[in-house]
Amino acid sequence: MLCMLLKNTENNMNKKIINPEEATNIVKNSIVKRRSKDSRLKLFGRAAIGLAVCFLLFLFYSIFTKGYPGFFQYYVTLDINFDRERIDPKGDLSDNSLFDGDASAIVNESLFSIIEPKGRKEKKLAKKIVSSGKDVRIAKMVKDDPGLFGTVTQVKFALDDDIDSFLRGYIKRETPESERRINDKVIGFIDKLNEEGRISYEFSDYILSGSASGNPEMAGIKGAFIGSLLTLSVCLLIAFPLGVATAVYLEEIAKKNRITEIIEVNINNLAAVPSVVFGIMGLAIFISIFGMPRSIPLVGGMVLALMTLPTIIISSRAAIRAVPPSVRDAAYGIGASKLQVIFHHVIPLAMPGMLTGTIIGMAQALGETAPLLMIGMVAFIVDIPNSVVDPGTVLPVQIFMWADFAERMFIQKTSAAIIVLLGFLIAMNALAVYLRKKLERRW
Amino acid sequence: MNSKKNDLKSLELTVGDVFSKNARLKARNVNVFYGENKAIDNVTIDIGNKEVISFIGPSGCGKSTFLRCFNRMNDTIDSCVIQGEISIDDENIYDKKIDVVPLRARIGMVFQKPNPFPKSIYDNVAYGPRIHGLSENKEHLDNIVEESLKRAGLWQEVSDRLSSPGTGLSGGQQQRLCIARAIAVSPEVILMDEPCSALDPIATAKIEELIHELGNEYSIVIVTHSMQQAARVSKRTAYFHLGKLIEVGKTKEIFTRPKHNQTEAYISGKIG
């Protein structure tokens, strides 16, 4: 065996460089095979991209077709007699006075005058047609424009979610009455309203300005949207400076030794830790040890900052490493101190790369649910948070909660919320691209 | 005892006149290590006031490494260890008390590859005076920039576009911009590390002419691959080989009557 091997090498050694003509022939003969390999690679590449685009289009199609109706809902138009005595008994437009008022009854009377229910039972059913937020709506209207008092004005009220589902055709007339969520009497009322031209399908004024609600027709995402915004702001304010500072220290200042090596390995490991672990850590440290309140965007942002830090550090280090050493040499060469080299040259040149990493981290944080569940941002919170210490929730958690609810209408609202989340993400990425383009100096 | 013996050996090895009457920079028994590797072996040399001296030698002979010892640019390399003594005006620059920032303001440097900052031409030149606080006001700074660009022979070409990026200039212009940037902090010595190796012959000629003029005001140490260049710009020449300083002498003598046989081999093209 060894002998053969030796012989083989000997043979090879004896072979000289082949003459040019022969070489040309060999190259010519192999070219067809090589070309076909090239084109096959191209084909595979295109097929892969085509497949990815197909999936993406399908995803967008399904989300938009499902979510688009979520931005709309059915309304009923009623003539409301704005009687000040009944709506605002104390006459001072205070919340107290409006609460004592009888706005719901006025709405119901107006409704009854159209559909004419007979008896207590029918009236009880009829009352449920209009969403329970009717008195709040009237209170808001008179607060905005007290001139309405004494007039009879047409006002649009959201219909109850079951009625909405019926009008959308999710609840079918043909289904036996016993298996339907609304009975024949109610269907009769709706038909009457329809005949009168009172029912309209319009852009929902709850979805973008409302907050979490048990009534799906009144549920909106503003609370979650603001919560997301606050949480991400906290996350960015903590993670970006910390991440950049860490990266600068590790790349520019720290000596390369065992300790920095260990730190480096651990940062890379942290990037792979499941996000829910960060949630548990946040729960243990921020809430249990420091006694911070649950469900607040401040704690949420801090937990997400811990989660995004490794991403920011790793990409910032890569960006810093990509700064040409000649620039550092030039700055050191004319006597710039370390700090001056870092702040005048390294950071500005690395900024576009750092921002890219930060935006990727932020996008991750925006879509994160698990760690926030751990620190209680999953609570049912109706009030829209005004600051980072007000309880709140975030978009993905809101989606998670809505997807869990039984009412049919929440399905559309969930899809609508997903569209808003995607929109948020795209806006963030667009901002990142814009910032990159602006900061990137191609000199 | 042993070190003394080494000293003598080194002096024996280096042929020619390593000492200078009005020395500005003095290097004494300098050894440089990269980790285990000895890059510079016991080099002793003086660099005179307002003298243009060129370091020549084959690739990897340590001439650039030695040059970078003078403004402590080797500090940025972790594994680099320097022994011996280098002094400017009899002040040891490797003394613990010496701060490297003012040192580098005194000893400017021009690099092999033109490396202007990705900033405007004006900001490139103004950067040094700004960080060292050399200008009293905006007008003064303008004057420094103008004067530096004039000395670097670049003013006429760029005076109408000072705010355009320095990296948009041609290679030769960029290198002269780098020279202007070095001049702007009023150094005493300018170190040039193969300043023309990335340039075409016309740009090279301009830089050489510039070095010639600047030689009247600054001490200039230039590392070069080109013997012709050394012959054209410098009055003194030092020949390095494998980390050792082989021969130092008047440029004319080195190129016409080298004393050491290695120098002769190099300049006649047998090694290198």
C-alpha cells in the first residue's frame, strides 16, 4: 500500500507541466460542465428566492384580508334628543354629573321608537343591540360640544359584537335558533333597522383610539401601542448607550486577555438565551428584589434591554472592527488621546453599523411576548398608560390576549392589531434605513 | 558586562557615522520585540536638527518598526516591547513621566497609505490644532489651515473647495493633505513611512520636492523602498538589514562608496 503511494507520488513528480495546447483542450472540454454547474446554482438560488417571496406574499395576503375588516365595524344611526336635564342633571358637565345622567335611557328610547319592541323581554333584548359604550359616547360628545344640548342630532353607535358578526355573515340566519347566539326576535329588529337605512359599515373609531375592553366592539389597540412605545423607549435608552459603551471598551480599551475572552464568549452565549429566561430574571431582580411594581413599561423596557444588549454589543463590535485602522493611526499620529480617537473617529464611523444592530435588537424587542408575560404586562388594563410607571401592556401581548378570547369579533381585531404591529415594525426599519443613509458617509 | 559587550558589538557592526553634532533625536541600543521575534537589534543612531535622513533596506528589515518607535506608535500594538533609550532633546521619550499625546504633537507622522479623515479638507488640517488647542479663535485657525496647506503645496489646488471631503482628492493630493495635517500642529520632527509607495511618479516627484523644502524647517526621517528617492531627498542615509543598522553615512557616500559589503550588495541590486 505504502509502496503504491510512493510510486504514485513518484509518477506525479515525473509528470511535467502539460504543454499549452493540451491544457487549452482540457479547459475547453471541462467548460460545458462548469457552465452547467454555474447555471444550476443560479437556478437553485432563484427557486429559493421565489419560494420565499411566495410565502411572504401568502402571509401578507392572509393577514391583510383577515385584518382589513378588523378596522371597520357596523354602526347604527339614532336620533338623539340632547336633553340637558337628563344627560347632565347637575348642569356642570362634570364626570360625576354625566355619570348620574340617564344617557343610556335616551339612546334606548330612540332605538325603541324605530324597532318598537313589545313587552319587557323584547325590550331587554333590544337594549343589547347597541354596544354598552353608548352613554360614554354621549358624555364625550357633550363635553366636546355643549352646544348640542337642546338639539336632536343623529349619532352613530357601535353595534354589539354578536350583531356585528351576524351582519358580517359569520352568524347565519339559516342556523337553527337554538344554536345561534342571537335569536329570531333580534334578527327581526336588525332587519327593521336595515330597512330604515340606519345601519352602516364604517371605519372603526375604537380600534385605533380605544384600549383593552371586554366588549370586542369597543376594544382598541391604543393602550397597547402606547405601551409598546414607552417600553421600547426605555429599552433603547438603556440598551443603546450600555451596548455601545461595552463594545467600545472591549474593542478599543480593554487588553486582550483571558478575562476579556471569557466576557466575549459569555456575551455571545447571552445572545442565544431564550427570552423567557430574561423575563424570569427581571421578575426575580427588578420586581422581587428591588420591589418595583408589576406590569409597568419601565420594568418591561429594562427586561427587554437585557435581552437586546448582546445583539447590540455584538453588532457594535463588528462595526468598530470595520473602522479602518489607518484612521486610528492618523488620529493617534497627530496626538489624539484615546478618548478623542474613540469619540471623534471610531464611533462616528461605526455608527451606521451600530444603528443597524440596535434596530434589529429593537425589532426583536418589539415582537417579544414571553418575558413580558413573566413580569405581568399581560394584565387586563383599560387605562392608556401616560408614563413608564403606569401599568400597561404591549402590542404582541395584546395580540396574544385577544387571540385567546372566545368572541368572534376578536379574531378580526387580532388581525388588525397584527397589521398595526407590522406597520410599526416597517416604520422602525424605514427609520433605520434613513438614519443609516444619512450617517453613512461614502467619501 | 554582557550588555556592554553588546554595545561594542553593535557599534562595530554599524559602519559609518551614527552620531550627529546637533542631534535632535537620539536612539541608543534600541531593541524591539514582537512577542518572541526580535524586529530591531541594538540600533544606535542620531538624527540631527533640520536634517533629512532616509532609512533604506529590504522589506521586513525593521526600518518602519524603528521609525514608529520615535513617536511611540508601536504602543498601540500589545505584543510590542521596546528596550533601550530614545530621546528627543535629551529627554527620554519612553520615560514613565512622558505623556505620549504631547510627544506625538512634537513628532508628526505621515503614513504609507494616504489616510485623510473622512471629513472635509479644512477639518482634516484643523483637527490637530483643535484637539491640542493651538488656535485662539476661528481666524487664527483659518490662518493655520491656510499656512499648512501652503507649506504642503496644496493650497492652490484646494483653496476653493476646503469644505469638500478630503477623501475625494487624488492619491498624491491626499498624501500632501496628510503632510499638511502633520504640519498644522507645528511638530519638530516629521516621520514619513514610505510616503510615496502608493503614488504615481508625478505625485511622487511633487512629494519629494515638498520634502526637500520642508527639510529646511523640520527634521525629517523618511523610510523608503526606493534608493533613487533616498538619493534625491536625503542628506544622510541609514541602511537596515534584518533588524540591524548596517551602515549610516552621507547619502552621496553610501551610494557611491559603501563601506560595508552588505550595503554594497543592496545598492547594486544583489539583495532586496
